[in-house]
Amino acid sequence: MMIMSKLHNLHTKLIDFVLAYPQAKVNSVIYLHPPEGIIITFNGKYVVLKLRKSLYGLKDAGRTWWEHLLEGLEKIGFKQCNAKQCVWIKDEIV
């Protein structure tokens, strides 16, 4: 793909997302115990935490991030390449 973009004088950009998985919202209800050493109580009872964003290590973390990415790219006008799903095109160049 990089060779093709160079041959056709197209602008390309490679992006690496830092902390990608925690950016996506979870699709199901997940409860966690607080990390070891942290005790949280409410009215004298121990509580668990409800997860609002995805975490590394969750079974569906990759899929959740991918769906979050798709939604964001489509919202700003990118279209997914049919031949290579990891390639996104904006402003119908090809």
C-alpha cells in the first residue's frame, strides 16, 4: 500500500493509538473487585466497580476497540477499503 500511494502521489498517514482499548465503551455489564490493597465501602458494605470503558485483557477488548474506531472514522468521512480492511480512504481518491 505504501508503494502504491507513493507511485500515485497520494498522501498517507500511519497512526499508532496509545492506550487504545481503554478508549472504547464496553458492550455489556461488567463488575470488578477493586484492585488489591484498595478497599471501597458504602454504608459499611464492601462494593464492586462497574466497568464503563474497556480494559486490556478483557475477552472482547479488541472487538470493542475496533467498533469504536470504525464509528469514529466513519463519522469524520473515511471509508473502509474493500480489498484491505485495515486501509481507510477519505475523499474518494482511488
